[in-house]
Amino acid sequence: MTAQHVLSSQALPGSATAADLADLHVRLQSGGIELIVGTVVDMAGVIRAKAVPAQRVESFHRPGLGASPTLNAFCLDGVGIAHTPAIGVTGDLRLRLETGSITPIGDRIAWAPAEFFDQQGTPDPGCARGRLREMVAAVSADGLEVLIGSELEFVLTGPAGERLTTGTWQPYGAAPALAHSPFLTDLVRTFASAGLPVEQVHAEYGPDQYEISLPPAAPLAAADQVVLARVLLGRIAGRHGVGVSFSPVPFVGSAGNGAHLHLSLRRDGQPLLSDGTGPHGLQPDGAAALAGIVNGLPEFIAVVAGAPLSGTRLGPGTWAGAYACWGLENREAGVRLCAATPGNPYGANIEVKCVDPAANPYLAVASILGLALAGIASSAALPEEVAVDPSSIPGDPIPRFPHDPVQAAELLETSALAQQILGPRIVQSLLAVRRWEIAAYADLPVEELSAALRMVWSG
């Protein structure tokens, strides 16, 4: 198989024709693929997987592999299960592979995303990827064309999660960028082989912290890219005898990891975030979409930055986007507007900075799309721009996003928008997992919590 097959299809899993599957068998055989790994991401943001020999790929696609509904309720310690009225010890689902996105990842192994269906072949309402698929359909029905760009920060560790660098680390430094050059060149090569070119890579603020930028893509493919990137990074790290941490706070006192999302919007081929008469060229619908995101994000922090360490990362002065506001190129605002300029090759876009890598990427993208769509539907008024560091304004008039997990969970529970955008089943499951995390980790000192969860989201 070649890179041209990577993320090339967003068909509903289980919908491939007999001819499609026959062609797939030929391609798998000619590409030397022996094992197919299908992944889902649970409510805690952890990647879960099932695998089959390549000759059984058709069964993985349809009818799918048996899967307990509890896969969406597994907890961070690998032991706890956050049962809900809909998720318990009974019942069964089918995990269906999307064959159009099968991607070779080396060692005769291929990866593809999967979705949950019930035994009758109906999409399961608790499936994160399925929910994003529905949100994409709603956005398309409104005549919107959307691209999502992703940035992913990570920290290299020792094999057991220990620190690698104990000396001086210069953010964005040339020496740090080259300190792990075999790892980085392997990263670029491996991603390119998987059809996922890296836009850029650089050393970040924390010791052994790096950031990669992925190319803009349609929303479902963009979320798939994040999952594939995490899988590939874990494999690359293993080849170089190191670990990779996607924890929001891998080491207390060092920079946290973000997973910023960029959103661009068009209708009938025309940009909504530029060439208009609104602030910085916003079109009316573009301004309403931006307003919808800014106004609704506090209710979705439990989704996009709701892990036990996420609140620790969301602090002032860290460029984590801790404040519920927006501003042109303002890196302290939760939502940053990137204007259309000669220096911006992709045109104007909205960057949501508060997202971290512990978030389920499908739910994070679905949430942002849903908020933008809700803003347009209600012609939401754009709040006043914040053009300075929000923490520098006397009297603290700019609210921070909730950094207490209890408050974040309460806002999600009472959010009518969350019910509308994510659906009751997913909100219920998310709340169950978040409250399990609160009960399990609320009394743990942050240093112990950071150590305990450092490698949970890896690969």
C-alpha cells in the first residue's frame, strides 16, 4: 500500500462494496500488510485498539468486532470503569473499521480509525467519531466548508517516563532542535511514509518538549490525523529508546502540552473570516462563528481540557489560552484570530488554544464546530476584542476558563449546548469519567498526579 491511500476516504464504516473490499485485499497483500489495527478514543482521551490478521479485514469492516460498551467508560488507571445507566456489565457493540483510511505504519502493520455500531448495524450514539461525523453533516447542510489544522505538543522522556534533559534548555533553540536529530528525522520520514506530512517541527518551551504542525484537512480526517500522529510518535520514540508524553503537565514546573486547533470557514468558496467589514475583516457569519466559540467554550472545558492535570496547565502567562476571550494574534486569549496576511499561507483562521492532548480529538473538533454553527444560527454578537494580556487588565474583568474539574463538570452537566452538540449519551459518559477522575485524584498532590499520569495518553 502507498501513501495515497492514507485518510483518503471518510465513508461510513461498513459501507464498502464487494469490489472495494476485493481491491483492498489485493492492496494489502501487495503491500505486505499482515496486521490491521483499528482504534477508537475513549472519553478519557486514551486510544484503545483491536487488531485482526490482514485477511480478516472484511470482518473488521462488516459486521465488525465485538466490543463492550465499557470501552467508552474506561478510566485513566487502566482498572476503573465509569458505569452509567447506558454502560454497564450487559450489552455488546460492534467495532467497524473504516477501510478507506487504512494506513501502513511499518513492520507489516496498518492502522485505521474505527467506530461503534450496535448489533443491528446502527451507529452508536456514544461513539465520539460517529458524533463528529454527524456534526460534519450538519455543518455541510448549512453550506459551510471547513478545514481544521492541528498542532500537537509532546515531551520526550526516558523509557520509564523519567526526565531526559537535566541541563539548560533553550525554547525554540537550535541546539535543542538538533539534540534529538535522529528522532526528528525519523519522525519526518515516518510521517511522510504514512501520507501525513509534517508542516513544521520545533523545540518548545519545556525541556525535551517539541511541537509538530499537521496540514489542514476536513474535520473528520483532521481528528484522524491527530490519532495517527500519536500512534506514530509512540512507535518512533520506541525505536529510539525514549518515551513520549502527551500529558497536559508531564513535569510540574515545566511547560504543559497543548493540542491547539485551527478552524477556517468558507461558504460558496468565499472566506468568512476575511474580506468583510467586521473587525479585522470578519464577515458577519465569521464574526458570529467566532462569538459562538468564545461564548460557549467555558461549558466545554471538561471536553477539550478536562483531564485531571488540564486545569494546572490552564494558567495565566503560559500561552495556554486560559481566558474566555478572543484577540487578534493574542496568545494569552483562549481564542486567537489569525488574520489573512501575506505571511499566512492558509488565510484567516481561528485558533482555539485551550485544547490539550488529553482531550478526545473527535469530541474536541465536534465541540468547536458545534459552537461555531450555533453562533452562526443565532447571529451571536461578537464580544469586545482583548488586545492585551488579559491578566494585565486591572480588576480581573476577563474571566478565566474553569480550572477546577468540579466546576468544569458542573458547567458541562448544565449546558444545553453540550446536549445539542455532543448528544446526551456522550455527555453522560464524559461526566461519569470526569467524576471518577475527580474522586480518584482530587486529593493527590500535583507532583504525584503528574508522575502517575505522565504516560497515560502515550501512543
